[in-house]
Amino acid sequence: MKEILRKNLDEVIWNIEQARVEVSEHHIVKLVAVGKYSDEESIKTLYELGQRAFGENQVQQLATRMQNLESLPLEWHMIGTLQSNKINKLIELRPVLFQALDSLKLAEALDKRLAEKNQKMNALLQINSANEESKSGVSVDEAIDIYAQIQEECSNINLKGVMSIGAHTDDTKEIQKSFEVTHNIYEKLKNSGASICSMGMSNDYELAIRCGSNLVRIGSQIFKKR
């Protein structure tokens, strides 16, 4: 299994490098390995192979993984939708980054609980750049205003940038367009301190990087058993 994981990880890193250099020699891309399809042994193996950042889609799964792997200095990201009844649990876990802050309402609820616990949390504003009903996130038209409002009103949330999921289609041009829309918003938010543009998953991360992503969330391409 270690050799399969090594091969998968090497392949993903190589692809990231190729895409990154097409943008610029100086364009740095962070890889977050998404553990959804894996087991803890595989995560340990990836740690031995040099991977440090891991993401989970569900708070409960994140809690279990963090507890069972607490002896390893891993960097944990929460990348899935957060239900309001799980806010306290997420705050308890203190992930390095919450990538799916998908509404002003959630930001206000999260900020209130953070204030009660005298804590801060790093987060990304999720943008529904493909305007798909099945996806969470703020609308493209409102993204900049909502970002500013969260920064102004939610002092316990440190907004670090934006996140989006590529358009759900086989049409590469449509996927590219959805990434370009997010990146364009990210560029405008750089003046407000945005430094992370999280776009791209197993099926489209190379395209996302070419469109300016500097953080990719990859699960099945790393954990596939070939």
C-alpha cells in the first residue's frame, strides 16, 4: 500500500508542479489531501511520505481523525459544509483553516460562538461561482460585499481568502470559466488581505492551478488503489 500511495502522491505533486510553472516559477501551490475515501493507516503513510496538510468534509470525521492521529503534527482543514449544530464542535477542534464559510448567516453564528469561547478561526469565503443550485456558497455578485461585511462585523473570524468548487459538467470551458470567476474575485480581495484561492479537486486541479488556484483539495487521486 505504501508504494501505491507514494506513486499516487508523486504523480499528483508532479502534475501540480507542471501546472504551477505554467503560471509562474514563483506561483506556490499548497496540497491538502482529503481523507474522505481513506483510512488512518493511509494518512500515517502519507505523513511518512512528507504530506502534512489534510482535510475532512465532516466535523465528526475530522474529530475522530484528529483524536486518533494526535501524535502526528498534522495540519487539519475543515473543507465541507458546516451545519449550525456542529459549530461548537468545530471550534473545539481548532482546525488550521475552515474552507467552507458559505453564508453571512453562518459567519454571524460562528463569530458569536467564537466570541463566547474567546477564540478566533481562520476561514475562506465559499463562492458559488458556477451558480449551481446544488452547491453552497455566496453568489458571485455578492461575494465582495459579504467578504467586507464579515471582516467588518465578525472580528473573531480571520478571512484568509476564497474557496469554490468547479462547475459540475464535462465541459472544460465551463469549468475554466467558473475558476476564472472565483480567481477574479480573489484578485480584487487581495487588497483586503486575501492570500488563499482554494480551487481544484481530483478531477480538475491542474486546470484550477492554471486559473490561479494556490490551494488544491485532492482525495481520490491520492488514495486510489489503482
